[in-house]
Amino acid sequence: HFCPSRLLLSPVLRAAMGQETAPRGTVTCSRNAVTFDSATASRTRGPKDAKVEGWLVKQGELLGMLTEKRRYFVLDAHRKLLLYYADESMKQQLGVIDLFPVLRLEESLGIADAGDDRCAFSIICAHRVYELRARSVSEASLWVSAIDACI
């Protein structure tokens, strides 16, 4: 069961990604934030201060078998790091993905025959490929755009 995720994205970064508004019919505006679906855009000073965070499923390997673990991810655009934790409290950091040596991002967003993988994307580094999956295509697209803007 995949729990709803929370995704925070600055309006400055959204504008840089060409996403001025949320999908029609799902936007709620207030003075300090724009809420759409299960994501929230919070105000920051600029793209380098942008903070994107939320739940993703990370694929791994244990004893030759593929595993999937739900992790709480935080994109630190300033340091070009994608940190992941056991939960939203961020008390137990489980790992970090250094975005500086990323070769490319691959996505299968919205591909009809991809099944559950239609919300998946890959971060391809020289030493490893990180396979991640979001709860929805729109959230996966926001992650891909934010990471792409960072690299």
C-alpha cells in the first residue's frame, strides 16, 4: 500500500520548470502556498533554496533479489544531493544520492503499457542506477523536473 506523499516545491522552481499552475480543477490557493493534489508549493528565495521532499519507493537489491522500500526523500538543490530517510521526521538518514555525477535521467512517465512503472524514473550515475517510483505521474514529473533543474 502506497501512502499519500507530501511534495514541497517552491513557486520559483515551478516557474523555472514552466509549471506556473497546477492541473485544472485541483488547485487551491492561499496567501502563502498553492496546494494541488497532495503536493504543496512553499515560498523560498530562489531555485538554489528550493526544497522538494516527499515519499518515493526506491528499488534496491538484497542477496541478489530486487526489493522495494518506501523512503522519505529530500532534494537539497544547493548541495546537489538527494537524501533519503526512514520517515518524515528525518531523524534516521538511510542514504544519499550525489547528483553531481549524474549522467542522465530516464523516465517512463505516463507510458500506458508500463503498469506501475508509469510513475517511475531512473537516476543514472557512472557507478549506479537508482530506480525510483512516485505515487502519481504528476508527482514523478515534478521530481524529475526538480532533479533535472538541479543537475
